[in-house]
Amino acid sequence: MRIRVFDTPDAAAAYAVALVEQTAAVYAEPVLGLATGGTMIPFYKALVQAVRQGLDLSRAWAINLDEYVGLGAEHPQSCAGFMREHLYRHVPWDGARAHIPDGCAPDLAAECRRYDRLLATHPVHLQFLGIGLNGHIGFNEPGDELVAETHLVELSETTIRSNARFFRDPGEVPRRAITMGVGGILRAERVVLLAFGEQKAEVVARALTGPITTRLPASLLQLHRDVTVLLDTAAAQKIRGKTVENG
Ligand code: PGA
């Protein structure tokens, strides 16, 4: 695991884009595992800029981690809505190569299986992740058990409270989601975890240096052989006993 600490989220986002460029240079059809959430906004801003300056992602696949149950793609607070707002509105993307679980599928279990078939045929080269205040990755919430494959989850109260900031009415936050499982995440060839701000410092330190436990899903990333963690100084301030690189 490599931990890199930057002065600002924008500097970390620029580095994240450089990793996309590296991946795009290696694979004719790079498969990007994409995430939503406030942390990812500077990354998409920098990615859009890079595409405008010539980065060619026309043959890239984009496979998102998760989606709320019951929010259609047209809903602005859906993960699909987030991706449209921050990426697809700016960078034309072949719809056949842009995937997000369908939270309105009539058969949600079948939708999860469909997603795993997609992941099996398109193994992710570069998986981007945020981290929840409770240590979730994707919507894999802390618990006694974790699920390897794509599945339906009940969102935790922490997640519902934290995501309420994106909704006009906090009562509108869905209580369930479809998420790639931890197996799907750990099968990615390379994982990039981003976290910014003081409020993430505690969970970041525990995830990177504490015991590996289903009670903190991001701690499982310690088992992956190629993880790069991109932090700002505020999110990195509680890490002890690990080498961190600057910028
Ligand atoms: P955030 O969410 O980027 O909005 O903090 C991260 C996450 O919950 O994975």
C-alpha cells in the first residue's frame, strides 16, 4: 500500500488523473471502476479537464460501484445523476461502456447477478473508492459479515445521515442500495482510495493501520497488493507508524 499526502484535494485529484492516464496507456480498453460522493468531485473535474486537453477515453469502460434502490437515473441524487452531472455531461461516453447498477430494476437480485457478469467479463483495471465515515467502501457497510458479490444492502444510519446533505429533504434518502461487494472491489487490479478533510482522519488511520475487520470494510484493502491512498494533509493527520510520501 502506498500512501501519498497532498496539500490540497485538487493536487490529489491531479495525481488520480495521472493514474488514469497510465492505465489508458497500457490497455486498449481500460476498465475504470468509478465512485460517487463529494470526495470524487475534484477528481472528475480534473478528469474532464484532462480529456479536454487530449486524454482519449473513447474506448474506456466505466463501471460504477453502487446505486440507491428506488432512484431512477433521471433523479439528480442518484449515483447515475451524479455521474451525469460531474462526468458524462462534459465528456461524451459511449452508453454501452458506462455502467451503473439499476436501482429501479424490477428484479433487484437479477440486477445484482447481471452486474457480476459484467464485472466477470470486464475485470476492473483501476478502481476508485471513497471511504465513508464508518469505513464503508462502495455501500459495503460495517457488520459481522461482508458480502463478496454485488448485493442489496440496508444503508446504515451513519450513511443515511451523511448522505442527507445531498438531498433537499433528509427523509428522501433511500434506505437501501445495490453495491458491488468487497470481492468485486478486491478483484480490481489496482485500487485508488481517496479521502479528504479532517472528519475522515480517524477512519482513514484505522482503515490503513488498524486490524482488518468486517466492522471497518476499508481495512480489507490492507490485503490488496496494489492500493494507492491519496489524502490531503487533514485526512492524513492521524496516521502513525506507516510511511507516507508527500505529493
Ligand atoms: P463522500 O462519501 O465522498 O461524500 O465523503 C464517501 C463514501 O461514502 O464512500
